[in-house]
Amino acid sequence: MESLTLTDVEQKYYSDLFVYCDTDNTKKVASNGKVLDLFRAAQLPSEVVLQITELCGATRLGHFGRSQFYIALKLIAVAQSGLPLRVESLNSVKDLPLPRFVVAKNEQEARHTAMYPDLENQGPYQGVIPRPPGRGQVKKVSAHEVIQPCPDTTSPVVSPHQSPPTSPHAWRKHKRQASGGNVERPPVVVAGAVWTPFREVQSGTHSTLQTVSSLFQRIVSICYFPLNVSLCSNEIQRQSSSGYDDPWKITDEQRQYYINQFKTIQPDLNGFIPGSAAKEFFTKSKLPILELSHIWELSDFDKDGALTLDEFCAAFHLVVARKNGYDLPEKLPESLMPKLIDLDDSAEVPDQAPDVGYSGSPVEVTPNKSPMPSLNQTWPDLNQGNEDTAIVHPVPIRMTPSKIHMQEMELKRTGSDHTHPTSPLMAKPPELSEETKLATSMKFVTANSGDGYSSSDSYTSDQDPITSVVTRQRSNSGTSPEGLKVAAAPPPPPPRPNASHSRSSSLDMNRNFAAHPTGPQQSGVVACPPAIPPRPLPTQTSGPHSGHRSDEGLAAHSTTSPQQIPEQPNFADFSQFQAFAASDQPSDDGEKHPESLPAKGSIMAPPPKPVRRRLKSEDELQDEALPPKSNVIATVLATLPSIPRSVGKDKKAIQASIRRNKETNTVLARLNSELQQQLKDLLEERISLEVQLEQRTSP
Amino acid sequence: MAVCIAVIAKENYPLYIRSVPIQNELKFHYTVHTSLDVVEEKISAVGKAMADQRELYLGLLYPTEDYKVYGCVTNSKVKFVIVADSSNTSLRDNEIRSMFRKLHNSFTDVMCNPFYNPGDTIQSKAFDSMVSAMMVQAS
């Protein structure tokens, strides 16, 4: 072979390439496969490549030694600059640009985690070579975002040999675009720049995109899906040219496959796969149950326990990714969000895939508006199909699917439990991306059955960014789901506490007595002290016991506690005590019965459950004794039952109800504090009474 | 805010229990366990017409000097117990109710998951994140 003189740059470049090709790490010999791939990446006609290999002597040797490799590279450079291939040209041509290799993607993946850091170093060069700058930008951004799903540690398993036949075509197309710009670049820059796409190949971003698809191929072969491999690789090329490096994007082929699988379980594409069937299906993938559970949580978007077609595809995609070592995301990626507008016919699904990409990738292109121009181009396609899509694509793209989804959900499953769709949506907002946050807040509106308080605030705050398109649709959806909601999601709890509140004079009393239901001693203690004193009281009323006045007062105070202060007449109403005494200690109050019977006797009819009866009696006593106060409270509390039902109304009603609630709250809080004070007094009295009792009984 | 939240199954074993001050966790476990007695009292208190009389939200189960224990039971006898700190502003009834509602909703989400077998401990991340949001932020 002729001696080869290389410049320093060339030397370095060639040695790097050699190292790259020399995967077996035998210094001299490079494997044929890699070299062939590399040469193909140079985008020369295959006969030229053959010629080069022959010239450099590899054909003779049967392998590429280092010198052969270098010669081959130099010849490639020669060929790329358009010069005829001749051995003499190796040394004669001056200022030869370095051979350019447009990297074929998934052939050269795997094992390049080591090269990963290089990508970071050479980041600025990214946009230089064959990619349009926009894509370089995209790559840069998506690299950081995509690093999440692509674990550096677990190298993605790739089938390097599956798609080489198809790769050169796409690459050639790319190459031609960029080659014009490359030639005039100074060699140094070219060196760095050319090297970067090489490295970039092994970067996480693009490769994950391809890997998921290529891994899909593998999973196809290994697991339970038969799939045409070359078909998938075509998909990969199409993906690469689409410009969106979303690793979670589902290709058309994959989607079609998922749809076929869906059909095996559920022939109707608009139908649902029930949870049990889905469980069996995904258990076949042999993932641990915990992960399957997490996948389910992510993919069951509407939390209905069943999977629609989109949800199923998302779940399947996540299973595929997980099987190949990708960590599951914390929340559902954009591109996997169910697109609920396009389920009307399966023919539209391929159309929707690019839309999925568009709607799914605004995270990569920072403002939402920027995909708009590209969306415009696809509109003619979409408008032929579902006319909902024409509505969807304007700015609030995420609003409409959820509303139409809400409509679909409601209309399709009128018999199912409506509380499920509503409630998880209320719980889910922190998990959804911010694009869907508006959607969920809208869901709050329509799906709000019982929780008028908290969600109404979020509803009002999110109202503003909504456009007129959305409001129009909101009005559409507002009626049907609401009607169904209100009908189907009865709020049982609110009426009951109101009822009990209205019965008792205050929350405190209710709680107090509720807290001691089965402690007859406790409630008895509360009530007994009033009972005990009356016995000695009448006997001592004749006696000049000075302390009894206070006893009476205390006793009366304790029974008619809250209203003691305003209602002086009750002060001396011992019949109440005797009523209690009669209920608690019938044996002791024989002489009291004649006095106790009037009016209260009916109340004190032998109660089957003394505890509860006592509660009731005290309630009723308080009700009777507290007409003024209880009226106020009752009116306030009477408004409470109406409040949950006002949920379905518009914002003003909700705000009005909020105001009313707040007023009620302040009133009740005030009452609460007063009652607390009285409770303290009561306890003191009780203690003093007990002391006196001890004094009496001890001697 | 709550310092401890527990979900207890029908057979009175915990499906999920989590407290914020990690060092004192055992104390909260004990509190929740003893509160189950009160819950049992309340739900068995009704002698007459069973279903409609019984209140799902049980309210304050019992107060101690440090904290208050609130309870809520579902129709399937799954109990939710919230232990709230008394020292900070006393939580209003409404807030407690809304906390229980959120708990209940997340619990139904977990139940809807076909991969969750009723009776397993709840390991759902969504449920965990919801509970963390309700726990005391300060400690």
C-alpha cells in the first residue's frame, strides 16, 4: 500500500473512527460489519464503497487493519469531494475535507453510554451538520427532557442488524440537504462537527426515539407480537424525519398493532376493555404487579376501571418501554394522553398519529403557538375527517378533548357509577401536566357533584384563560354532564349533619353528646349532677342551707346551659331536673313524679336507649328553651342543605353560597366559643358539686 | 394539617398508614389502633334503621391534649382515620370533611385498578402523593 500522510486532524479523526469501529478492541482489526455501516453512512454509491475497500486492500486481507481503515477513510473523503478514486490521489490531493458520515441511527446505538458525555461537550456543534437548526434546537431541548425516560445505566437493547438495508435511503436524503453547507466549512470545524453527529447518534434523545421503536421490534419477536421488522424500521425513518423527538410517541405501525390487539379483546373500537380482561392481558407481559399497577394508574385517564382504545395504546406502549428497561414516568407523557376526539373511526387513527405528535410535543417547542403553523398544514387532512378536530386544533387544544370526553363518558356510560369520573379528576390535578390543568378544572365544573366548596375556587380562577371556542363547548358539555351528574351523584352526607344541626342548637352540643354515646357514665355524669341535687334540694329548700341557692342555680344552669343566661324563667324550672332524674333514677324520684310529669313526661317516656333519649331530650329541651337563638341558628342551618345543590349552577351562585357558608361559619364559630365558655363553667360546677357530694356522703 | 393518616380495612388491619413525624410513628400507630374502638362504637350505635341513620363521617372521635382524631367510614366498612395536630389552628369541620372526601376518592381510584387486590397494602404512588399533600408541611 502506498504510504499515507495524514494531517493531524485527519489522524485524530481517523483514529477515533477506528476506535469506534474496533468494537472488539483488537487494535488492528476492525470488524467488517461496523465498517460497512460506516461506509454506508458516508452515503456513497455501493460500488464506490466496494471499490474503496478493494483499493485499501481489505478485500485482500479479509479485514480492515488500521492502515487499511485509514486509507479507506481517505478514499471516502476523496470520493465525497467528487474526485475520482485512485490510489495516487491519496497523497496528492491537498486540503481534502474529512470524510463525512451521516450517522445511521439505530444501527450504531447501544454501548454508547460512554460516548454520552461527549455529546454534552460538543453540544454547540449539534446544529451544524446534517440537521436543520430547528431540529438541532429540538434535539438539545429534548435531550434534557428525554433523559428522564432513557436511563443511562441500562443501555437499551438494540438490534443493530435489523434495519441497515433501509437506512441509507433516508440518510441519503438528509445528506444531500446538508452537503451543500458542509463543503465550504473549514476542516477543523467539520472535524468537530462531523464527529458530533456521530456521537449524537448514541445520545439519548434520538436513540430513545428509535430505540423504543426498535425495541418494539425486539419485543415483537421475543414476546407475543409478531411484527414485520422492516416495516418497523421504515417507521423509524419516518419518525426521524418528523422532527419531533418524543421518545414516548407511538408510531403508526405500533399504533396499528395496538389496535389489532385491542380488537382481539374488544371488537368494538369505541368500546372499553374491562379491567379484568386488561389485567389478564398485561399480566402476560410478565412485569411485576406493582409496575403493572402503576402503568394502569397512568394510562387509565378517566379512572373508570376500563380502557378505551387510546388508554389501551398508552398502556401497551408503557409496557413495551418498561420491558426494555425504561423507567416509568411519574405522570403520563403528553403523547400518550388519550386523544379522545378521534375514536370515531379507525381510519382516522393514522391521520391522528401526526396530530398526536403535534399535540404531544409542545413541551419541546416552547410556546404553544409554534406548532400552529405546522398544524395548519395538516388541517386540510383533518378537516376531511372528524370535524371535531377542526375545533380541537386551535389554541385550547387540551380543553376540548376533555370536554368531549366528558360528554362521551357521560353519554356512553349512563349506567355506570358517575362518582368515579368525577372524584378522581378532583384528586388528580397535581399530577396532570399544566396543559391539561385547564381541562381538569373544566372537569371540575361539570363533574362537581358534592364538592362545591374547594373546587369552585379552582373553577373560578381558571375561567379566565379559556377562549370563546372553549366556552362555547363548555356550555354544550355543561348541560348534559351536569344534568347527569346531579342526578346520578347524590350527596348523602350533607343533609344529615344539617338535620342533626338543626335539631341541636349547635355543633358543639351534638359533638359533645356524640362523643359520649356509649359512656352512660359520662353523659350520666353530665346529667346526673343536675339529677342528684334536686333530690336534696326539695328537702333542703325548707332548710336554711345557703349553698342550695347556688346549687339550684348551678343545676338549672347545667341543664339549660346555653340558654341559661338569657332565659331566666328556666332558672327555677326544676321539672326539667326531675325529668332527668326520672329517666336516670326512677327509684329515687318517686316523690318527684307528680311534679315532673307536666309537659316533660311525654318526653321522658321510658326510653329504650337511655343514652340516645337523653340526647334527644336535651336537644328538645334546648330547642324549647331557646326559641330565639335556635331560630337564628335554624335559619342559618336550613340554608346549608341547599348549598350542595347549588353546585350545578353558575359561578355567581357558587360564590354566593360560599359567602353564605362563610357567614354561617362565623356565626357558628362565635356560638362555638360561647358554648366552650359555658362548658368550662359547667365543668367547674360539676367539680364543685362532686366535692360537695363527697362532703355529704363521707361523714 | 394532619400528622397521621390511616386507611383501615374492614377486618381492622391497616391498608395504609403514614405519619409525618417519622420518629414518633409508633405512637400514632397506637393512637389509630385505639381509635378503632371508638369507630366501632359509633358505627354500631344505631339500633334501629341501619343504613340511613348511620353517618359516614364520624367526626371527632376523641381529643387528647396534643391532637385530635377524626374518623370516617365507608359503606364497605373501610375506615379512614386522620390524626390532626391540635396545636395549630383548629381545623374546621369542613376541611376535615374535604380531606376525607379526597381520601375516599383516591381510595376508589386505587380500588379501580384491576391490579390491586383488595386487602393488599396500598402502594399506589398517586395515593401516596395525595396523602403527602395533606400532611403537615412544616414538619
